[in-house]
Amino acid sequence: MGKAGEYNYPDIKMQDAIEFVTPIVKKFGGKISRDGFEKEIDKHGGRLSNIIGSLKGYGLLEGRGIYRVTELAQTIILSPLSNEREKAIGKCCLNYEIMSIMYEEFGGNIPEKEAVSVFLKEKIGVDWSEARKNAASLLNLYKGAIPYIKTVIDEVGYDNAPPLPPPSIGIDEIRFGDILIRLPSTLEAVETAKTLLSLQEKRVKSQENPSPSTEEG
């Protein structure tokens, strides 16, 4: 996998990752040996260890020796509901923390490569050489991830959320002091809430610890 500072990023785009796990679901019943997977990889080309690492990072694959697809992978490949598939893809992209940090920085906009270099230098803390080395790869990944990340973030949003209605049947309400969380009583809702809370944590940290100005006076 690629690495920018302390953050890993995948060697393959999300759509390529889906192509790699699809035969595991459809041909091999959701699990495959390392040797069997290597034969599948050879049909597409690529380095086995890097691809497996990227798939695990996305949250599509788990295990050692015998690999199993995750629930996210099954949702992406088997669900007949397009919004459910897109949201699962968004969650996979956000499993790479640097994608969520980039979304905090650029939102749904596609930045220029130079802007990504500056982001890596100022926000991630790498030197210019590493920033320029990683900028193109990260930009390519981010372009493909944006629409799917939006399906996760826009489902709740941060700044313009409507007033909360009274809790209804099937909605859990969690209170702790001034904190109020309402969400459906499903594991999927819990996973989505965890993703959104992680993004909010990064947002608050970035506001409390802004990057130092590049200008010296």
C-alpha cells in the first residue's frame, strides 16, 4: 500500500477492488485460499500482497491464509438496492483515514494536483518530496471516492441538519449530559454513526489545532 506520513492508502481504486472481490463472492462462496486468490489475481495482473493489503484496508476482505469477504463486500456485490451499495462503497473509502481527512479539506470538489501537494505538506506533515510523490495517486483515488463518500456524509450532514423529531418506534435515543444521539436500532446505523463521529472528531481537532501559517514574519 501507499503511505503519506502516518496514513496508508490503497494501491488500487475502489472499482478495481470490487472487481477483485466479486469472483470470491460469486464463484467461491465468499472465501478463498491464498493460492486460489493468486490464480484469480494473475488473470488481472498485479502484486498479490499489495492487493490483499488494499482490500483489507477497504474493509472488503479479512483473514489470513483463507480470506473471507466482509459484510460490506457482500452488500456492494449482492444488494439490489443502489443506494445501499453506494453507501457501503463510501464506508469502504472512509476506512482509509486519509480519505476522510481529504473530504474534510476539499469536500465534494476535485482539487488540482498542486492543491493536494500543499494539503499533504501542511495538513499531513510530510516534506515537499513526499508530498509531490503521493499527490497524483491520492488525487486519482479521491476522484473515484468522492460520490460514494458523499452518500455517507450527506445522509446526516454536519452544519444544516433539521431539528430532531421526537423519537419513533425503532429509534434508539442515547443521552449523556448535553449529548443526544438518535439512530435506528440496526448495526448498519451504528456503523454509519461511528464513521460520522470519527469525521467530526477530526474536524474538531483541526479547528483546535490549525496548521501553522507558511508565512514567516
